[in-house]
Amino acid sequence: MDFYDVLRTAGTARYYKEDPIPDDVLTRVLDAARWAPQGGNRQPNRYVVVRDPAKKQALRDLYFPVWREYLAKAGVGEIAIKGNLIPKLLQDADYFADNFHKVPAIVVVCAHMPDIHPTDLELERDPIVYGASVYPAVQNLLLAARYEGLGGSLTTLLCAEEPAVKAMLNIPDPYATAAHLALGYLSKPFPSKLTRMPLTEVVFSEEFGAPLYPHAE
């Protein structure tokens, strides 16, 4: 695939076949994560690949109630979701949550907290820099999955159940769970192009709000 086609079509997948992922394909996808940039080359990430049916079922049983709580808040407008197809988006996500255990592989992304050094802890807002050494690797993994013909989905909702997940998978302290990735072949086609805001609304020149590309799409 063309690199930019990978970027434009690597959307969040909700519908998966139950066909297993060949080991060589999964290895290439996981290897892509290693090459992502991270602060000081400290390489804080570890990945637990869950394919055992009983463990996947247990993860689903933890995930589904958290998702339903999120869904309830989205339904009354407490959580903003952008787009014209919100009911379908939520329906697809509900199907995904209910069938989380049927995804061929769930990758639990773990971060070694002593190797992460955020620079925004003193600001009067919630810190965001914690993820700077973690999520580039997640994106590498998801883009490699798309290149290999796999769908992927990143969720952080299950991080709310971190103690139970860590106990189930023997994840030691001081590792944190940073994300859970569903991987598998899709039962529905990939999108031809994702829906995103135009470049004029997200890229600015010299100061916030002054467009760099006034006529870009």
C-alpha cells in the first residue's frame, strides 16, 4: 500500500472476523512498535498479547460495563462526539464492546512509569505529556497492522480496570496499562477515506487561528 493510503484508511475497526492472525504477520506488526520515538531512548513500553479465549472473555467482562457507563454519558450529552453519524458510531462501538472477546488478539500496552518523565506537572491543568513516549509506538503498531491488512482499534476505557487487568495478566508494578488494542481481519471493508476536519481548521501559521494553507482541504 501507498504510505498515505495507510494513513487515510487506518480507522478504528469495530467488526472483526475470528480468523487467527498468522504469527509472522503479528510479529511484524509488533516489531513496528519498537521503532517509535521515545524520550531518552528509555523504551518504557511492554506489550502483552492476549489470545487465550478465557482471558479475552475476562477482559470483555471488565470492558463492557465501563463502556456502558461511557455510552450512558454520551447519550445525555456529557461526552462530546463529533460527526454526523453519531447513532451509528455508538451502535458500532456497542457491538465492538459486546464482542470484544471474539477479536483474535488483544494487545495490552504497558508503560514503565519510572522511565516516563512528563514536563507539564506544574501547570494548572491535567498532565498530558505522560503519553509522549507511549502512544507514538501504539500508532506505529496500528499503522503496521493496516499495512498488513489487519484492522485495529485503540481503547483506553479498560484502563479504568487496571488493578484487575494487572492481576489477571501478572503485570508487575510500576507498570501502568496505557491502552488496549484489538487486532484482526475485518468482516467489513476498510473505509476508502476517513472523515476529518479540513487542514485549514487545524494547521495555523505563526499564531493560533491564522491558517497556513487558506485553501487546503
